[in-house]
Amino acid sequence: MKYLGKIKRAVIWLLPHGSIVLGAAFITFWILDYLNPMIGFLDNAITDWLFLAFCIFNLLNGILSASLVWKHMGKKKRKAESTESEKAETE
């Protein structure tokens, strides 16, 4: 069970960093392909797999980010409700 926390932290760390690395790689591939189309960086199977990995990383990163935002908003809402109820009890 203690490994679950380590795996969660690793995933939380890996998703944004993987997205940045793959995004930078695709920008580089696009620039090189634009400057020299004979290289064919964007027209091969490896690039297709990297693009799929990039899409999966970004999808998971978006889902994780949204869930963390919703969790944070829920905590703020619960905290605001508890302070309002405490104020009502003291009055």
C-alpha cells in the first residue's frame, strides 16, 4: 500500500514533464521538417507513436489537473461553509 503513494507521486511528476519533453520534440521535428522536407521527421512510424504518447500524456495531465483543481475548490468550499456555520453558531 505504501508503494501506491510513490507511484502516484511519480505519475504526477511524470505527466507534465513528459508533455513538455514530447511537445519540445514535436516543435523541433516540425522546424527541421519545414527547413528540410527530405528528412521526413513527420512522415514516419516512430513519430506516429511519439504523437500518440504525447496525446495520452496531455489527456492524462489534463484529467489529473482538473481533478486536483476540483479537489482544491471542494476544500475551499467546505472551509467557507464551516466558517459560515461557526459564525452562525457564535451569534
